[in-house]
Amino acid sequence: QCSRTFKPTNTIVHVGKVPFGSKEIAVIAGPCSVENEKMVHKLSREIKRYGAHVLRGGAYKPRSSPYTFQGLGEEGLKYLQDAAFASGIPCVSEVMAISDIDLFCKYVDALQVGARNMQNYSLLKALGSVDKPVILKRGISATVEEWLNAAEYIVNGGNSQVILCERGIRTFENSTRFTLDLSSVPVVKKLSHLPIIVDPSHAMGNRDLVVSMARAAVAAGADGIMVEVHDDPNNALSDGPQSLYPKQFNHLMKELHIISQVI
Ligand code: PEP
Ligand code: MN
């Protein structure tokens, strides 16, 4: 059902009122984690001022180590929702467990499935009966075919609002955190009618490299990007090194605007 042969025309998925898959580039920005009420409100205002369309922020974090910050849980979702509402934009956060889905639906406009859960088929099936869009990240070692099959689980369950998100895959190369597979953008566009966005933050792992690949993603035909922004990245509780300073994000938005005019 996700394939172009099944449906030749592009699908547009709305997060709140923001279309993904239309001619306009959609930008999701915000902190890796919601750390406290004040920071998410401040960042929401800033990213909105610079032209972002959707606020992101993790409240249930899939951390590699159980000894690091795990997120604020429901409190974090509440801060995220309030901050997004105050700036007049929708919000998205990652859901890790089936048992949290109903809670998420109270607070967010779209549910994110993280790379580590792309093959959590029971979670995907459960999201098939949710009436909210799902942002499905590519698994760390998933082929495009496996990724599209994961999307198929959600769509087959009755929820056709799926946005794919390339976030880098694990290869032998270790000069970046993951290897951003930008070739998946035109490949997915060929195979599927679903919108595809790119997250250069988690792929690159270093803010100075994020900017280049965000530009490249838009040039490659992505329907949008997801990027981490933090006002004090040196003291961030997660993913500080890859988080853009608000000023860098502002500059990037101007560049993306120019690039999207010429493609
Ligand atoms: C995230 O977006 O916060 C995240 C954990 O991303 P990923 O699942 O791609 O690692
Ligand atoms: Mn992160």
C-alpha cells in the first residue's frame, strides 16, 4: 500500500496544519530532549521565529546507556505541548511503548518511531489504529525495503499518515556518527508515494557537519528536515554536540529557503 504502483500520486501528510509532501519544505526543529519547562518554551519561540513548522522534543528517550538521562516522561510531553501551543505550531515526540500510545495522543500532533524501534512490529501494528501521523525513522541497519515494509505495517493497520525519516545507517565509516544515506531520498521517492524527510543531526553527530547535509537533503528532494537545536548545547542532557545553536538554525533556514526555490 506504500508503493507507487499501488498509488501513483504523492501522499500529503498533515502534522497539525503543516503539510508534508507538498511543494513546500517542512522543518521540524527543537531539542533532543525536553529538559525543563523553560528551555522548551524558549526554543519553541526561537525556532518558530526562524521559520520552523513543527516543534520536536523527546520525553521518553531511547538512550544507549541506562545510566544517562532518560527523559521527563509525561511531564516532558506536557511542557512540549504547552510550548508548541504558545508558539502556535504542532509538536512531535518519540513513543517507545504500546502502553504509552494513548498518553502520547493527548499531547502530541505526531508520534515518532525511533530508529531502534523501526522493527518493533507490535508497536508498528498498534500505531496502525491511531488517528495521528507517524514519523517512521529508518532503522540503524535497515535496507530501504525493510523500512518500507515497516511503513506497510502501519498503513496496513489503517493509518495511512506515515512520514518516512532518513537518519543515517551504520557502515564501516566512523568519521560521522552514522552514514547519512541521502541516496534513500530519490530511491524512496521512486518506490513510494509517502513523504520522506531527513534528520542530519543524528547521522552526523556534529553540528558543523549537520548544516551541509541539511542543505544537501533539500537539494536531493527531501520533503523536509528534522534538526536538533539547543540554546546551551554544551550543557545539554542529550546530543549536545550535534545540536545547532539557534543562530546557526536561523542561517540554515535562510539557505534552505534559497535551495528549495531552485529545485
Ligand atoms: C531522536 O530523534 O531523538 C532519536 C533518538 O533519533 P533516532 O531514533 O533516529 O536515533
Ligand atoms: Mn537526539
